[in-house]
Amino acid sequence: QAQLVESGGGLVQAGDSLRLSCATSGLAFSMYTLAWFRQAAGKEREIVAALYWDSRNTYYADSVKGRFIISTNNAKNTVYLQMNNLKADDTAVYYCAAKYRGTADYRYWGQGTQVTVSS
């Protein structure tokens, strides 16, 4: 059974940086598209960044483009989200997720980690 475990959230001030980590197990890591989502209080969950399994091309939501970077350490089966120049609007619970190649839905999810940015 696949498991995803996030870490690295916390309380920071606007303009600070944080790096989230998502340690995965039970996945053929290179065969999965990996993504970070977030959900702010009272809002729907939204995708923030993704790293595609076949090309390792990346996707970023417009709201984070130029500030966030998704990356992996294949030796550790870990995906990261480097978040720079954080804004109050980035406050949310952040989730990592994985979907197998050729599938539409993200099947595996972590438990989430809270990021709070004070202005």
C-alpha cells in the first residue's frame, strides 16, 4: 500500500521561505505524476504544482509561478515544494498526491501539512 507523508509546514512571515517534503513509499516513483495541492479555509482544494511522470515537465498554478519550485530526490523517493516569497494568501493545508501514468485521478494522498503566513 502506497503511503505519502508530508512535513515541513509551519508559521512564517510574509516574504519568508519554506520547503515542504513528501516522503513516499510503496510507489514505483518514476511511474507516477506527483503533485502538491492546497486547501485554504472555506475554499476548494486547488493544484499548486505538478511534476509529470513521463517527461518530468512541470506545471505551476499562476498564483505561485516564479515563487514555488517542485522537485524530487529519486534516491529518497521524496518530492519537495520549495516556497519562496510567501504571501498571506498562501496560507493553507498543503497535500502531496500521486497518480499512476495514464490515469486521470490522484489516487494517493498525504495527510497534509499546515502552512500559515502572517502578514
